[in-house]
Amino acid sequence: MACFSYQLYLLSKHVRFAFKMILDELRDLQKQVKSTQLNRNSFTDRHESR
């Protein structure tokens, strides 16, 4: 029974690590999307001002 709980512990560690990596990736994607949106907004503003 002890080895089973140890395997569960290792699994939870792996899952937590993968989840953290996925969250970091999502955060980077959100940053990229925000920056592209800002660029697009400034681009349209420039065109509308003409």
C-alpha cells in the first residue's frame, strides 16, 4: 500500500509540473494576443486619423 501512495505522490508531482507549464504557456499566449491587439488598434487608429 505504501508504494501505491508513493506512485500517487509522484503522479501528482508530474501533473502539477505539467499544469504549471501549461499555465505558463497560456500566459505567454495571452501576452502575445494582447500585444497583437494593441498593435492592431494603433494601426487602425492611424488609418482612421488620415
